[in-house]
Amino acid sequence: MKKHIVVLTGAGMSAESGIKTFRDADGLWEGHDVMEVASPKGFAQNPELVLNFYNERRQQLKEVEPNQAHKDLAMLEDKYKVTIVTQNVDDLHERAGSTNVVHLHGELRKIRSTGNEHDIRDWTEDLNIGDLCEKGHQLRPHIVWFGEAVPEIETAIKICYEADILIIIGTSMQVYPAASLIDYVQSDTPIYYIDPKPALSNNGKVNVIAKSATEGLKDLVDLLIQ
């Protein structure tokens, strides 16, 4: 039976593909206050701004490709059962070939009805005011905004509990509830943390690799498949 590797990924995973990390140093996201474009209140106040913001993010996805770290994670499936739990809303893991990806914060290439959160559909083009579901409700990005519940968190907790190895890549481990997932792995589960500016330090439980996603994962994959 294959060992189960669980991988938690954040913005640093996609940064080397050209997708900007969530917030720049000035605290803005692509020039916007994050609450303007990533909260129910922001959507209620200016839905057009919010839809345009995600339209731009969706279009940007067409211009980027998975990087070597995405491909290396997909390659691990040859020898391990691999489950990726990502905070990223891009589809680069899937495009690299990973077959088991849980998106904690939603997906850019999906939308849903404002009248029914379970009415979720694939969407690759622009989403505009007046795009409605069959029952007449405006469609919105399938993104978990600030102040909204994280529907997949219970699934992610169960996955982490079952991990034989945990790998954390490109996340500050500061955004909850995602940051709490490290607490749900078994006490004897090896944890590897890859980040050029790691927020966690080397200790008896966490093995820190202070490198970028592509560099650090190459080192770790070599270790895991030797």
C-alpha cells in the first residue's frame, strides 16, 4: 500500500509561474484593498468591480503555466498516494497532472449562484453583471471571501489526520483556518516545510527547507523517491 503524502500549498507555490502572491508589501492586492474585492460586503457595494477583478485573474491564468514544483508533485503520484490541499484558487496543480486536489479557498475557473451555494459550474470566460442562474440569481466567483465559511476545511482536517508525510510549500501558515491543519497530523508524522522565508523554525517535528518551491521540492523529491 502506497504511503500517503499530504501537501499544503499557498501563494509561494504559484509565484514562480508568474501569479502574484496574495498581498504585496503595501497590503494591497493588485492595487485594491483586499476587503473591496474579497468580501461579501465589497461585492454588495460594488459587484462590477469585484467581477472585473476576478475576470482579470481568470484571464491571467491563460497566460501562465505550471512550474517545475507543480510537475514534481504530480510525479510523486508514481510512488505515493498524494493529496494536495491548496489555498490557491488557480488550476496549476491540475494542469501539471495532480489528480487529487482540494481547494480550500475556491477556484477561479468556477462560479456559483448567489441564490444557491451548491449551484457551482465551470467558467473560463468573463463573468458580468446580468449573468444569472436559471432561477434569476446573479452568478458570482466560486471564491471563499473573508468572512465566509471554508466548506472544505473538515475534508482537509480528515486528510491531514491520515497523512504519513506532510509537506508544506509556499505559505506563511498565518491564514486561518488553513494554518491550523498542521495541528491535525499524527504526532509521529514527518513534516517538511519549504519556503524561502519560513515562518516556522526547525524543530523536532518540522524539517525546514529555506528555498523556493521549485528548488526546495526538487531536493525533497530526490530524497523521497531514492
